[in-house]
Amino acid sequence: MKYRWLLRCESSDSLLLSPEDRRVLRCQVRLVRRSREKCFLVVKFGHPGGKAVIVPVAQAQHLRRLDAAKGGIPWEF
């Protein structure tokens, strides 16, 4: 199984996904279906330290906001 990772770093503890961001995610969903990959959006919140949130792109395309407090894992690097 192949994987595709969309990586993003944010200095705040939440991310508001714009319509353009969600459009890019929808495009990625179409691409991974054709290539039979699994795609995940990884957002690293806070610097230094903070948390990381990993969400399947198929789920992330329907979200408006990602929040480090909801399911984020500690990230010390």
C-alpha cells in the first residue's frame, strides 16, 4: 500500500481550512483513488513543542477547523 502525506505547520493551536484548502484536499482525494493510495493530512501545531494531528484526507475535506486539543498527540521536535 502506498501512502501520501500532506504536511502543514501552524504556529497557533487551530487551523481554519479555507475554501481553497478544501478544494486542494478534494483534488488529492481524486488523485489517491486513481492511484490506490492512502492519503493523510498532518498538521503540526505550536512551535516549539506542541501537538500533531493526523486526519485522513477524505475526512479532512469536510472539516472547517482542525484543533490541536481534539485528538492531537504531543510532538516535542
